[in-house]
Amino acid sequence: TQLLEQSPQFLSIQEGENLTVYCNSSSVFSSLQWYRQEPGEGPVLLVTVVTGGEVKKLKRLTFQFGDARKDSSLHITAAQPGDTGLYLCAGARYGGATNKLIFGTGTLLAVQP
Amino acid sequence: EPEVTQTPSHQVTQMGQEVILRCVPISNHLYFYWYRQILGQKVEFLVSFYNNEISEKSEIFDDQFSVERPDGSNFTLKIRSTKLEDSAMYFCASSSVYEQYFGPGTRLTVT
């Protein structure tokens, strides 16, 4: 069974602080996606990374895919209360029959004003 | 911006009843998926569908589950005889290649 472990599970920070969320596995993924999910809603796609070592920026969010395509990180600069939510990483297994996603355990972020 | 839509948003049914969850994927996408999320747990893969057939299914997706693309736009998940443990949020997703876009979900409550 493949696992994607996210850390930390919970993070409560003050507005303006920086933070990093990690997503780790022992398996190789062909692609990895980051989502944000609000309570009672579907995951909303933030970014997809495909190439080992790839770095993508989305405003104050920076996403990195590990060189070996086993891990990823999400860095948020100068967090704002609007960043509060559940962040999920999800990977498509390398060599899999389909691009089914294996979801991580999630990181619940709370940004205090 | 194109989006995945799902109906109903909430379905309450009695144990043993059949339910059909409906999804309209993004129009030019070719790959369709169903996932579920039991309250407080991870999102879990159920089934993927491509070229009018199932391409992969999980252990959860047993004989009680089926999927169909009855026309060019809808994608449905049927549960033949619901059990209490089927209570969950069910998400439909679609993709062209890697990027999977999720619908808002159907909350299924089995009583």
C-alpha cells in the first residue's frame, strides 16, 4: 500500500509568517498535485508538478517536486487568513495503469489575523 | 471557467436502497474518476473510466458499484444496495492528462 505522509498535520500561525508543508513517500510518482479543500466541498486544484526538481510558483505559494519524484513541498510566504484551509497532496503512481490519485493525510492550516 | 458538476448535493437513503450519483465532467476531458471521503478520513480512489470502460478500480468498488457514461456528457455512479458504511462524500473528477478537477461532491447518508 502506497502512503503519502504529510507533515505537519496541523499548523496554526500568525498572519505574515512563512510556512512549509511536506509530502513524503517511499514510492515514485509520475505527477503530484496539490489541492485545497474547504469543509463539505471538493478539493480545488492548486498546481500539478511532473518533472523531478520542478519548482512552480503561484503568487505567494511555491511548490517543489523532489528530484526522485518521491516527495514534494508547499511553501507559503507571508500567510494571510484567507490561506486557512486543508491542504492535500495527491500523487499518480509511476507506471500505474491509470492516473488514479493517492491522497496524502492532509495539513490543516489556520492563519490567525 | 469549465467545472465539474455533481447532483444531488445531498442524498439520504435507507439501507438496501439503490442510489445513482450523477456527474457532468469537463467537456473536453477523456478520463473520469470517482473518489469517496468518509468523514474525517482521506480521499480514496474508487474507479477510473476511459474510452467507455473501467480502466482501474479499487477494492472498495465491489459488485454493488457500477459506473456508466450514458451519453456524451453524464457520468454516473450507482450503488445497488446501500450499506451504512457507504455513507460518505462522493467526488467525481475528470482530466485530460495529469490534472484532475474535482466536483463539489454528493454527500450520501445511509440510514
